[in-house]
Amino acid sequence: MDATEVIARLNDDLTGEVEAVLVYMNHHFVVPQHHTQLEMLEIALEEMHHIQQLAEVIVDLGGAPELTPRQIRFNGADVAGSLANGTMLETEAIDGYRRHIAEIDDPAIKRMLNRIMEEEELHFAKFSEMLADFEAAAAATAPTVGDLTGDGE
Ligand SMILES: [Fe+2]
Ligand SMILES: [Fe+2]
């Protein structure tokens, strides 16, 4: 695979990282009342570090980093929806990295992509865990039939 093809794949990954930073920062700002917003900020900062690593290699290879996201899938101010959206973005990222690790020959680039992919797996696990916790908490406080009819009092 020549440098142009490697650059194209790294730019694919890079645009996904830019989308992730923006989507997670959006979550951080629109649900300030919920504790997940701090974890979202932390994860957004890790995605920014992925941007830096990918962009540096792209520049080293003689390419131009593509920092305009190809799409931005914001998910509003709904905590559960945002967390589910995060698991979707992470799944896409993991699939992309896995594919590119298999396609790219350069061992140093493969290692870098593998390290990033492992962090995406941790992000996926974190979002899944936060989503499960959020849903359990919501179920625990959900009104019962008794609450709704007044029979429970
Ligand atoms: Fe990332
Ligand atoms: Fe991630």
C-alpha cells in the first residue's frame, strides 16, 4: 500500500475522531446537570489526543490532515440517547481501526492504530456502563401505576 492510500485511511479515522470530539463536547455542554458530562469531557480530550497522533503521522507521510468532519451526529440533550450515540460512534471507530490495522503494512502505524483502538474499546465499555447505570437509575425512580392513580399513597 503506498503512502497516498495510507494517508486516505488515516484521514478516514481522523474525520471520525473530529466528529467524536464535537459530539462529546456537545454532550458535555447540553447536559451539565448530569455527572456523565465530566466523563464525556475526559473522553473528548482523549479523542483530541487521537487527532494529534493521526495528524502527525499524516503530515510525516506528506499528507494534509482532514479536520473537517464528514458528518456530525449530535444527539440533543437526552442523556440516554447521547450515551447510546457514543456507543455507536465508538463501534464505528473500532471497526475502522481494525480494518485499517489489517490493511496497512507499516508496523509503527499499525501499533499506533492498535493503541488508539484499545482506547476506543475502553470508551465503548464506559459508555455502555454509564448507559446501563442511567437506565437502572431511571427505572428505580420511574412512577408506578400506584403513583399515577394515587392508589399507592
Ligand atoms: Fe478516538
Ligand atoms: Fe473513543
